[in-house]
Amino acid sequence: MPSKAMDLFEAYAQDKLPKDEGYIISSFFSNTSAYSRYEIVSYSGVKSIYLTEEGLTFQTNGKKLHVLIEPPNYPHKAIEPYVRSSSEQIPLRFSELEQIVAKNQTRIMIAKKPIISFSSFTILKPTGINFALAFYSLPDLYDTLSIFFEKTYNKEAGVPMADAKKAAGKTVDIIKNTMNFTGDFNQE
């Protein structure tokens, strides 16, 4: 039985990426603050996977969910996430995001629903402390994701643990309800 998660590019090199269905979580952390972005991708029915200069390209449909975490001292709080600088943006408006404000005033924004990529998508090669992990569709997948998000929201993004648990629970609920593999994967 495979482990619950593995570095995406290592899994690719070892031919251990699931082709039937899987989840990939990528992080994009700021070098100067706790500002953090996450992309969660679910996919199934892969035709092919190949390495490019930018990252790994999957020939299949995928659903991508964005999470954005702003530290309390973030100076551009009022700017819609889709018009922020390229290193800080996600392609969504405030109205498309669930928002949780932690007791330390960190703001966690989770997309209400994923964006669907038809035919192919690319996962960028992580740099610095960023990561791209493949999560295997095992029976305890949602528990594994919940623990993963709790820890990374708390340790990497500076969200207090009680709020990290709440935000992780919300993230996993959205994943479970909008990105699972039941029914027709191509439909919302």
C-alpha cells in the first residue's frame, strides 16, 4: 500500500503517481511574511503525465481550489485577490471566498468552489520552502488532508491552532463536497 502522501516530482520519477484519481496540494509561501497561497487539485482518468520546464503537465480534466492566507500586517487587505501582484494573487474575488478571521487577525480565504481545467493542467515545480505533494485516494484521505492543513496553516502560515483546525475543517468540507470522484467528474 502506498504512503498517504508523497512529493509530487519524486512520485513522478518513481512512477508512483495515481492515474485513476488523486489530489495534489501545492504551496506558495512569501519569502518576507506569513502570506501563503495553496492550490488543491483533484484529477482522475489521466491520459498522460509529462515533465516540462515549468513543472508536470497532466493530460486530463482537473478541479483546482485556491486558499489564501494573509498575515495581520498585510498592507493590501482591501485589494481583490485576483488583481494583486502575480506572487500574491489567486484568480478569485472576495465574494467567491469563504473567509475566516483568526484570533490573531490572520485572514484565511478559501474558494467556495473549484475552478475546472479542461483537457490539461500543469503543476509548477516548487522552489524554496514551497512544496507539491500527491495525496493518494485511501479510505482515510479526508482525515489525512484535515491533519495536513491544520499543521501547515498553523506552522507555515501562523494561524493559531484552534483557528487552523476550523479553517482545515472548512477546506476539507469544500474538497469533499465539490472535488470528490463520485458521479460525473467533469460536472460541477
